[in-house]
Amino acid sequence: MKDKLFLDTNILVYLYDRSDSEKQKRALELLDRLTLLRTGVLSTQVLAEFFVAVTRKIKTPLTIDEAYGRIKNYLRSWLILNITPLIILEAVRGVKDHNFSFWDSQIWATAKLNQIPTILTEDFSDGAIIEGIKFVNPFSKNFELKKLYPF
């Protein structure tokens, strides 16, 4: 899965969070491109976090039915990775060895154990590489998807 990009929850949430129009626009462009290229990957954890965030944490939350519909669409059109017992163990090691929060560590562990070399997120230092997994902030001024995928 070396050609895949793992998306953290915050990118999906920005699609529906109207409080930052620039991030919303960037998230929409990114999701459209990754959907077209079929290179984006999500996890069951990301979808669960997405549901909570868009129904409870954004200024204008989605209804449960709206969030349900969005999640159904992701399930139909994206590769979804399940959280496994080995991912949980690796996430615990990430907390111990790298001082990640458990939830961030689970994102890292999911990418690592599924051999996805890049995580798109704003929750880690942009450009950091931890045990072969690179963190890229798609909202940074220097971000260009074409640098990751020139085709």
C-alpha cells in the first residue's frame, strides 16, 4: 500500500466545519483528488472520531442521519482499515516510545502495520518521520498534493 495516503480525522471534519473556509476548501480539494486517484485510506477509528466530531463538536453539527450518510459514502468509496489487536499493541508501544497520545498513536500504528508511508494530518509535526511513517500537514502553506502524487 505504498501508493496510499492515510487520512486523519481532522481532514474529514474540516469538510463540514464552516468556521474555517480556507481549511474547508483545501480539505474538499484533497478529498476529491484522493477519491479520484483511489489513493486515500481511512480507518474504523477515523470514522468513529469523525462521527463524534461532526455531530457534537463543530459549530453547526450534522444530524445523526447526515453523518450516517457521509460514513456510508466513505465505506463505499474508500479503503477502510480495521483496528486490530496488533494495532492496539503497536499503539501502546508508540505511546511508550514516542510519547504520542493513545489516539494519535493508533493512527500511526495503523499506517505502520499496513505499510502506508504517509499520514495526512495537522496533529503531528509537518514532515516528521517516525519509524518510516511520514506526517504531512495538508493545511500547511507549502503543501502540494502533486509533490506526493505527480500524476
